[in-house]
Amino acid sequence: MQCLNKEEYRVAQRVNHYFKCDDMSFQDKLFNAILIAQYELEVHHYAGDEERKKIARFKNILDGLLHKISVYGMPSIATAAEDGIGQE
């Protein structure tokens, strides 16, 4: 099963490295990352339009990962993120 493209894999890795707490599920990590990105966009916490676009793109990828969890199930997505499955 191919579940993550290269960009999604990189974002998943970033989220896993940012939230180091072992008590958090991958889904919880994604949810919190989405909240942070949404907050940054809502309060205009970015230096310029280019940074705003990067944050928005990052949030869209996070949303897509959360959607894939609902389709494929969390264990397969979390495993893919950790093991590099699905990289192109």
C-alpha cells in the first residue's frame, strides 16, 4: 500500500520530531500541529506573503494526513511516517 508521498512523509517526520512525547499518538501530534498552523495563519504570525503560503501549504498537508488516517487507519499512516513507506 502506498499511502504517503514524499512531501507528506517529510511533514510527518517533522511532526514526529517536533512532538517528542511518547505518550502522544501520531493523530494527536497532527491535530496539535494543525492547531498551531491555524493559529499562526489567523493571527498573521508570519513575516510576509511567502511565509504565509508556506504555513498554509504545511497546514493543507497536515489536513491531508489527518484525512488519510481516517481512510487508511492510524497504524498504517504512523508506521509509514516512521519507516519511510510510500516515499516516491
